[in-house]
Amino acid sequence: EPEVTQTPSHQVTQMGQEVILRCVPISNHLYFYWYRQILGQKVEFLVSFYNNEISEKSEIFDDQFSVERPDGSNFTLKIRSTKLEDSAMYFCASNEVSGEPPNYGYTFGSGTRLTVV
Amino acid sequence: AQKVTQAQTEISVVEKEDVTLDCVYETRDTTYYLFWYKQPPSGELVFLIRRNSFDEQNEISGRYSWNFQKSTSSFNFTITASQVVDSAVYFCALSEAGNNAGNMLTFGGGTRLMVKP
């Protein structure tokens, strides 16, 4: 079964450093997403990406965050200057959205646990 | 605005008991999608079910069943004859279709289910 792949599974970084979280969505999917889950809390939407641009973003997704699809297969989330409160599990997801009604093949990766120290 | 409420933050049962996890949602859209995900201690999000708003048929998959009632805006999840391996956090989520078929998921706060032997 097709998978969304995220690397690394765990990343530790110092406060103020830049981090890039990487994702390889399912190849025929068109919509890509990043979600965040602070330890013990609910999963929160960060940003969605379609046709090489951001289609929707939450208030969490401020100027410190950016997303990119650099080569047609990878989908990255960059945090420019990490803060302690950025420590969380970050999930990438991709979505097929085809057919009538849309076939929501909403699939999540296994996550990257980011620890900011 | 969309909202998902899982009033039960934690449930503890003994193996072989039946357990129902509640999910209540709010949306102004007439077309929407409801999901359940399982998050085991390893942290990944495991897809369980997706339901369209225009399909109110209940669904059964092995020991799992889902009761969708539009009249009460609820999408409850029942595990029959629970097992220790069912111990996890379960999230209910909602996606409004609107004009953007790739809309984000809004998650509930999750219910932690502990099944004791």
C-alpha cells in the first residue's frame, strides 16, 4: 500500500537554529499538508499546498515557517529560527481528491518528532 | 467554522468489554467528511474510517463499528470485545468540502482508551 514517508523520524536542534523536515507524499496525490501535535495535545493543521502554492494556512503558520516542493517528489517544511515551543510531532499528509464524490485518500506519514533544546 | 468535540478525554475498560467513543461535530457545510484515526503509543496516525455527509449508513468492520447521525451531529465509534492492543488515543476529525476539495482536517482533542487485561 502506498505510503507517505517522513525523514528524519526524530530531530533534536538548538533554539534559534533552522530545521527542514522532509516528506515524500504518495506519487499521484495532488494535495499536501503539514500538521503539528504538541505532546499530549490534539493534532493541529499548519498548511496545505496545491499546484505549487499554499492553498490554506492556519494562524500557527507564521513567518518562521515555509513550505516547498523543490523537485516534484519531496515536500518540505522549514522552520527558520526554532523556539522551544516548536517542539512537537510534525505530520505530513497527502490527499488524492479524485472522482465524484471525491475519493479522500487522506494519508499521514509516521511523523517527525522535533525537540528544540 | 468547523469544530470537533470528543468529550471523553480518557476511558478505561477491562478486556472484552464493549466501549463507545463519542464524537460531536459542528459545521455549516452541507457536504463534509468525517474521519477516525488511531494513534498508538508509537505515535503514528492510523486511518480507520472516512464517511461522507450524504451517506448515513452505519458501518461495521470486524470489531469496529461507527454510528453516524446527522440529526445529532455525531459520529460515534464502538469497539466490541475490546483487546489490550486497542489501547491508544483515538481522534475524530472533520473536513469541510466547501469550494476547496483539498480542505484541511480539524481534529477533536482525542480520547485515550486504556484496555486492561
